[in-house]
Amino acid sequence: MSSISIEEIADLFANNLSKVLRTMAGFEVSSIQCGQQGMPEIEPSIMGAMILHGQKDAMISLAMEDNTAYMLIAYMTGILPEDLEEQDLYDGVGELVNIMTGEVKARLANTPYQFRLTSPFALGGDNLKVVFKKNLQGACRFLTAGELEIIFRISYI
Amino acid sequence: MKVLAIDDSIMVRKIIRGAVEVLDGNLIEASDGIEALEVMEEEYKDIDLILLDWNMPRLNGMEVLKQLKADRRFRGIPVMMVTTESERKNIVRAIQAGAAHYLIKPFTIEELVKRIMESMGKGE
């Protein structure tokens, strides 16, 4: 198998996240590389993440503002946003990472890029960001559908 | 109809609850394999279908499936795996271990309802 860049792997995840959001919540999501002109500033307050163990270990994360998380989980569960509890948001965002990862794991199985995954986990706080060492390879995608804005990141660790 | 949903995600259990309620069924929940086996001891006579996640803490879905199928009290209850595990070899493993149906996440609520009906012998 020819080599796959981390940008291509990021696209695999972003495309699969789009599929998950279309299937489970009915959103048509578009994805661009982070840092492009016109990308709005967002201040994430909730993040779902997972560690991937493979030939190279990596961390993936989905970061978003609370209102995006409420909207997503509401559409996915059919429960009104005002009826969702905080634990629903953390669980839902973590599970979103898990579901996004499943098909990518299957596609990369039996290749040099295959990986095992940890349980997903979630973080909360004001203006969350993950900072990696400068020399580590990483990639970022900004996914949007109307008011829904999500930042996906992958970085070798 | 009584369904046992075994999944460590609250969100997924809520989605399943929505589907079961569409079918006028009752849902019992377990958040991992150990809890599921405890529920089974108490409730197995009333349970018509088990929806089982694969990756869970403490006791994973494949181990739960093996234990269910090894127990003559439980083995007749159909099990549908509901999981992100989509590698062909894992699907085959689950079917060989006794899973009657296999649903890969992500799914639509309509798909879930349809698969539950099929699992209950009420397919279209």
C-alpha cells in the first residue's frame, strides 16, 4: 500500500464525521482545512477525544462550543436541547468520536496504518485547545453546517 | 416487547429508547457487560431482544455474547450487535458466536426501528 499522509488520514476522519452527522442528525456538513481565510474564530468549551495506538500513536479530537454540542446531541437523540443534561453532552461528544473512528479503523485495517483505539473521553472548560509539540505532525479540519461548527484535529503523539 | 440495551454510551441508549418507544416496547438499560449479566439474572424471562455494543469497559460485548450463548436460560434470546466495529472479521466472529443480527453505527432511527422489527420477526 502506498503511503498515506496525515492530511489524507484527517480527510478520512472528516469525511466519516460528515457521514455520521448526515446519517444520525441530518446535517450536510462541509469541511475545510483549518486556518483558511473565512474560517470563523470559535472558542470550544467541550471536546471529545481518543487515543489511537498504531505504528505511530495519535490523538484525535472534536472540539465545539456548548450550543453546537446541544444542537448535535438533540438532533441525534430526538431530545429537546433544554431537556439534555451536562453528562449527555460529554457522553454524546465522546460517542461521536467513537462512531466517527469506527469506519476509519476498518478501512485502515490490514495496512501499515491500522490502529487500536482507547475508550473515548471528553473534556470541558472555557476556550479549550490542545497544544502539541511543534515538531509533531498533525492536521486540522473545520467542519460546518449552518450554525454548527466543529474542529477536528489529529496529531501524532 | 421488552428490549435490553447494553451500551456504555448514554446517548446511544437514549437513541435506542426512542426507537423502542416507537414500537410501543419497554427498554431496560445496562451500561456495561457486567451490569448486563446482572440484569439478565433478574429479568431474562421477560426479555425479547438484546441490543449489544462491542467496546465497553469491564466486560466487552463479545465476552457478554459468549456468556449469554453459553447459558441455556439466555441462549434463545436473539442478540443484535449494535457497534462501530465494522471489520469483516469481527462481524463474522460475532455471527459465529451467536449474534442473530449486526447493525453498524452510524445508523438512522428508521434503520434501527426496522432492524428491531426484523429481529422480532416483524419485518416488512
